[in-house]
Amino acid sequence: MKFTILIIVCLFFSVGLTKAQNQHLREIELLNYLVCTVEENALVDSRLISWKSLGYNSFSKINPINFNLGLNQGEEKRMDFQSLFHQDQILRINEVLESELPLEIDSEILYCNAKLNYAKSIVPKKTIYSYSFPIVINGKDQELYGLILGGETFELNYELKLKLYVKRKDSWELIYEELLGFS
């Protein structure tokens, strides 16, 4: 009897561990997609943007009101992230935002030879992309979504955007972006 209980506990533990490993692999996959598809002459900041330091510590803070798909200039569409996720998925997003997320890209997880920028300042005549740790979660429609903050710096110009990607076969497709700040 004790042996059977031990096996059941081990199975539950391994299933939970497998889910956590799969979640981490999906987050790494999105980060790899973003880093490996930047322009050839661009750099990627080795530091990750902190969701918390920008005040995005809950789902209600990242749930946008409007966005523009860019299909027709000036045409605005309404999107509510709550329509994409069930309450338990929203709670999972909150858990991720409240947790301690990595603040640096581990070069060993990258599939490509990305040019990570370890400098703490701008690099003349180079675009530097920066990303937050991605939040990857299945939606109500069983699609796999990835939420991420993306920054783009060129000399003194900076833009910060909230981006939503959806997994498409072997790639990710940007389906939403909202400009959060610029200089």
C-alpha cells in the first residue's frame, strides 16, 4: 500500500514538473523567436525589461482598451484581453507578474547567434531591442498566446510597446501591439 501511494505521489510530482518544464520551454521559444528575428545589424539588450518596475504587476494593468492593427490608417479596433482568457488563466498571468522573473537573457538558451548587448548605454548607429520575460499561456480558444513588453532604442529615440503574439505552427505571429511610451 505504501509503495502504491509513493508511486502515485511520484506520478503527480512528475506531471507537475513536466507542465512547469513545458511552460518554461514555451517562454524560451518565444524569446528565441524574438531575439533570432531581429535585423542583422541590430543588437538585443541582455537585460530583460522588468514588468514590475514599470508598474505591470497584475493583469488589470496590462489589459488594454484600444489598439490599431494598422490595416487601415486611423482605424481603431477594440480588444479586451479578458475575452481571450478564462478567470483561471488570468489568475495564472497574475501569478507570473507577481513572481520574481529573470532580469537577464541567458545566452545559453538562445538558438541563434544573437548579438547580445551587455553595454549599459546606447550604441551609436545601432538599434537595440529589449524584451521582458514573456508570459505564454493558452487562451479560451486553445490558441497559445505570448504577452511581452518590447523596447526599441535607436540613439536617443526609445519606444516601449505591449505586444501579443499567437503561436502559428513553427513561428509566432504578432496580432496586437500598443505603444506604451516613447521619447
